[in-house]
Amino acid sequence: MIKLVVFDLDNVIIDGEAIDEIGKLANVEDEIADITEKAMQGEIDFETAIKDRVKLLEGTSIEDIQKVADELPLMDGAEETINNLKDEDLEVAIISGSFDVVADVIKEKLGVDYIYTNSFIVEDGKLTGEVEGPLVSGTKLDVLNDLVEEKGISLDEVIAVGDGANDISMIEAAGIGIGFNAKPSVKEIADIVVDDKDLTKVFDEINNQLTADIAEETAVEQEIEDEAVEEELEQAAEDVELEVEDAEEIQEALDEVVPEVAAVEAAEEEAEEEAELEEAAKDVEIEEEDAEEIQEALDEVVPEVAAEEEAIKEAEEEEELEEAAEEVEVGEQVAEEVEAKKDSLPKSEFVLADTMEGVRQQKDEKEAEISKIADEREEFNRIAKEERKIRDELNASLKENLNKAIEFRNERNEINKEVEKAKKARNEANNKLKNLEWSSGKRNKIKIENEIKKIDKIIETRVLDIKKENQLVKNANDLRKQLNEIQEDESVQGEAQDLKKLSEEEHAKVIELSEKAQEAHEKMLEFFRKTDDIRTAADEAHKKFIEARKNASAKHEEFKVVLSDIHVINKKLGTNKPRRRKSENKSGPKGNKNNEEKEKAETIFEKFKNGGKLSTEELLLLQKYNIG
């Protein structure tokens, strides 16, 4: 992920070469431009080029140079590009062999985060013809390495933009190197080449890279997006199945009725037969009317249960499916599917036995078969519920881990803001200290010390005649006397000590806070890694859930086939029974019993109309008296 963009200054951020414009003040612009071009083409080394050009500027007024710096034009799109990079939360640095007198103006105009340049040596307001700074003998890559180390990032997280040979080292090392109106030697090694003199074209290329990086992020955005996509996919799957949970409830409601009807049929028939036969056996001399009542009682069971089975199944399916359709607000297409499911039993091609005894045996066999299929289907439904529970628990854990990761990311970002404040305070103290040291005479001391070192080195390493050697020794001694005569102002020394102490304190803060930020970063990564493992497990549970649901659906289709066959059997058994005579109005114990049941059935119907849920027994009672 890109975090830092580094630009060259001359012919990149500003439209021109600063030193060429400064050369006009001393009427040496042609000579300077010639040296500049050779350096940019790589024909001479940069250290030689910078020293030779600055030498030509000896005696130029620093005040005049500052006026030139204020008037240097920005490259087209420079301000817009820097603002866009800032909007993307990227930091911006300028690393240039140009000069701080120019770069400081640009930093102020554009709000650049870091500036690394060289400095003219000035005496009495005039250039001495000498230059100092990190980019006189060092390379831009050296400076960039120090910067990324200080920031705790890698070169792969850097984009470098330049045009000349002295930019090659950082362009080649950065994660992405961009050649901007570059020399041929730069174009050969750059990852991206922009030939338009418009820096917004550079931002377009950077923005393309940022867009590509978004897909690879570990930050909370990517994982939240994954979670949202997963939820949308699950919602789509649930919509197709009238929502998984509602579909399961419908399935459970259907399952309550059909298997029970077969059991109720057998139990009801057996109980009624036994009760009526026992009552008939009490009177050995059964009269014809009693016999007819016994027959009538027996006749009530089989045809009624067959009709009840069909009516109950249709009523329950219709009620539950319509309720589910209303809850999920299905569209027209899904509503049509719901209507179709009301008559979803397949057409039976079952061949009945020739005798009633054979038909009853077929019924026993089919009831055993449908019971086994129902058990298998319920087992698959149980597995589906377990896997769904596991999946939901994992998804909840996933969300919790993501929230933790976000917390540590936010903590890290807040600490990094404090790190930047401490760095800024440290750098300000260092700059003040540097200026103070130069103004206090230390600059002259360093210059003299360097001259003494040069003389000592010549004496040690060269073979000289005695006269020349004596002269060099004398010169060194004279310089040492001058060095001893230089006295730094005591008040300046005290201020320098305070600034140095402040710099050290702020640097200690930088180290301490950076360690805390790193700890928060590592914890963030730890929770992100956990989310990957949890997501994998949740996906596996979801696959098992879908597989179990498919298996349960397949078993339900088998269930419907067998149920269709049972319907054929029940119809056969029902049509072969004698028609029963109505006896509800007859007096006596049986008539009273029927009246009580009918009143109970009417009470149950009132309960149903008020939204109450009915049991299978209550449904059968309503069906018996044809209520509702």
C-alpha cells in the first residue's frame, strides 16, 4: 500500500531549473545550463556538477536569489496534484539537489511534508561559491532510505517521481518509479513514463495504483465489504427459498400434519372399532337398530380420516405458505410458486391390490416407508440447524474480531499522529539549533577544522620537499591559533543546549510512540489473520448447511411421492365402505356425546377465527362436524 510520494524539484514541481535562473543574476546562465544538462544526461557526476555550478555563483546576493525563488513558476497541475495526494492521506516529500532557499518557498506554497536539499554557504549576504548538504556527495536513495527508516515504512510503499540521472537511484529502488518528461536514461528504468508537462497526469497514474491497492487491503474496509457481500448472497439464497428460516418453519408445520394423519387414521379406526364393538357385545340379543349404529360408528372412521387427511394437509399448507409469503413480502413470481405448492403432490401411478385385505397391507407398508423417510428428512433438518447455528456463531465472532481490528487500527493511527507532532517539534528544534550554531561562530570553527584536516592529510600522505612541508605546517599552526581565538557567545551556548535537550526529548517521544504504534499495528494484523480463519470455518459450515438443506428437500420429495400413494390407498378404502346414516339427532348417551363434541368443535372454530393455532386433534374434530 502506497504511503509516501517523493518528487524531484527542478523541472518536476517547478517548471524550470532553479540554478539556471539564479545563474542569470551573475550572467553565467549559459555555463550553468551546460553543466546542468551534462549532469541530467549522466555525462558527469552530480557532486562535480553542483560544486562547479555553485562556484560560478560566487558573490551573488542571497537577497536577489530569494526574489528569484519567489517568482519561479510551478509546474502545471502541481498544486492540484499535491492537494489530491493529501486528500488520499498520502505524505509528500521533495528530495532535490537544488537549494533550500528555493525549496522552502515551495514547501510553504504547497504544504509539502518533507524537504531535503542542499544549502548555499553565505558570508555577508553573498554566496561564497561553496555548497553543503546531504545531496552534495550523497545520493537521493541515501536520503530516501533514511526517511523510510524514520517513518517505519518500506521502499515498496514509496512512489518516486523524477526526470534526470540523479533521480535514477530512488526511481529504481522505490515500489513504483515514474519518469516525468524524463531523460532517456530515466525512461529505461522507470515503471511509468509521463511525457506531458502536466503533473495531474502523474496523479492519474498514482490514483490507478491506489485503486489497485484497495483490493489488497487488510484494513477494516475490505473485510467489511466481504461480510456485506456474503450477507447479500445469503439474502438472495433465502429469497429464492422463501427465506431459509421461514421455509424451515413451513416445513415443520407441514411435517406435523401428514405423518400424524396416517397414525391418527390407524389409531382412530382401532379405538372406534374397539369401543363400538365392546358396547355391542353387552347385549347378546342385538337388535337391528343397535347393529346399524355399530355399523355406522365403524363406518365413520375410514372414509372420514381419508377426507380429513387431505383437508388438514391442504389447510395447513395453505395457511402456513400464505403466512410465509406475507412475512417475506415475496414478489409476484414467488407468490405464484407459493400457489403452485398448494397442489404440489405428484400424480401417483400406484397399483392397488386386488383385495381389500391386500390394500390394507399396502397401506401398512406405505406408512412404514413414509415414517422412515420422515425420520431421515428430520435428521437432515437437524444437521442443517446445527450447521446454521455454527455458521451464525462464527459470523458473530468474525464481526467481533473485525471490530477489534478496527479499534487497534484507530489506536495506531492516533499514536502515529502524536509521532508526527513529536517529529515536527524535534525537527524544528534541530533547524533552530543548526541556524544558531552557524550564527554563533561555529560555522567558522568547522571551516577552519576542515582546512586543518586537509593540510594534515597532505603532510601524512604525500612526499613533499622540506620547504613546502614547512609552509604547510606553518599554515596549519596559524589556523589552530585562529581556532583558539574564536569564542562562542555564552548566551548562545545556553540556548543551544536547551534546543539540543528539547530535540533529544522529542526524539525519545518519537521512539516510544513508534513502538506503541507498532504494537497496535501487530495486534491489528493478528485480529485480521483470525478473521481469515473464522471466515474459512464459517464458509465450510455454510456449505454443510446448504448440503443438508438440499438433502432434506430431496427427502421431502420422496415423502410427497409416498404420501400421494397413500392418498390412492385411502380413497380406495373409503369408497368401499357402506354409507353411514346420520345419528346426531338420536337421543341417548351417544347422541349427547355427539352434541357435546359438536359444541366443543364450535368453540375450537371461534378460537381458530381469533388467530389461535389448532392441534391435529382439534382439526380432526372440526372436520368431523364439517365446521369451517
